[in-house]
Amino acid sequence: MGTYRNPPKNSKWNIFLEGIQAFMPLLVGVVPFGLITGVAVAQTNILPLDGLLMSFLVYSGAALLVALQLIQSGAPAIITILSALMVNLRFMMYSASLAPHFQKLTSKWKVLLSYLLSDQAYAVSISHLEDPLNQKTGHWYFLGAAVAMWLTWQSSLFLGMVVGVNLPSSWSLDFTVPLTFLALAVPTIKDKPTLFSALTASLTTVLMSGLPFKIGVVVAAIVGIVVGAVIDERRAS
């Protein structure tokens, strides 16, 4: 009779599980964020099934919240679509950062990981991917974090749509949205260029918050990148 053997530490399955484990601390922020978004869907009088379909297709809490606000205000469809796209332009920067690590993968892998890309999956995976020792299997780590995020997000959003409207208003869960993004950003600030980039982008976001189509987010990202690049260049010279 054969004996059961645990898979080696560097097996694809274990690396996948490590990605899931890395995501776990973010549950505290993601679940309330999903609930809030689900409540917003319900308050827009969208059927739960339609709201879940929107989440499957868009898969971006920030873009979904912006779209819901514009739908409620009666904005034209083209304005709603453009605004959601503007909010999601940050994923182009994530993609550019991840591309060197995934360039040798098949097209099927790239399509899957592109769909599953999220702020959370990127934040918990990028340090792992940048380690040269993880170049061949890093996509399994990313997949674990990304799948965990996707399942958590969709389930919490659906729960918010179904029962979230009955939550007491005194709970005031709105604070968890910025808290989630702060939890993602702070661990990545490890040097002076990154610090000044983050501070500049944050200040610019506040100052540009009144711009249409949420374009202030994009402007802030560009300003932050430029400031970080300039400081890094001066430090190197």
C-alpha cells in the first residue's frame, strides 16, 4: 500500500496556496468594501443578478461605484462608460509593471491573469514576482492571490446586494474604502522616491477631485510618477 507524500515546497500548488495566504490579511478591508458596493447596487434599483453580471464584466469596485453614481444621476451611457474607463486607467500601469514577469506565458495564461488583475492581487504579488528566484513560478503565486480576491469580492458584493440594504446606517462602513487602498499602498513605500511619489499623488488627487470623469485620479498618478522618477534620477546622479 502506497504512502501519501506532501507536495514539495516549491510545487505549483504550494505556490498557489502561498498567494492565497498573502491575500488573507486584506480580507478586513475587501469584505466591507464589497458589502458597500453591493448596497450601492441595491440602492440603484438594479436587480441582484444584473449587478453581479456588472461586477463580473467590470471587476473594479471603484469603477463600479462611479458607474452606479452616474446611473443614479441619469448621466448618458457614454459618460458613464468613459468615467469608468478613466478610473480604471491605473490598470495600465499595473500591466506595464507585470508584463516583464509574464511575457513568456501562453496567451491563455495572459488573458486569465489580465482579467483577474486587481489592486490587491498586484500589491501582494509584485514583491514576490520581482525576486529572480520566482521568475518561473511567480504566475502561480499571482493566480492564488487573484483568485482569492475575485471570490472574496464577488461573494461579499452579492451578500451586500441581498442583505446589505438592511444594515444599520449607524455602522457607517464607508471608511473601509480608503482604508483598503491605504493598506495596499503603505507597505510598498520603502524609499524616498516612492514616499514623495505617494504624497504628491495623494495631494494632487485631493486638489483635482472636482475634475469631470474622475480624470483627477489619472492626473495624480502621472504627477506622482514624474515626481518619483525625478527624485530617483537625482539620487542616482
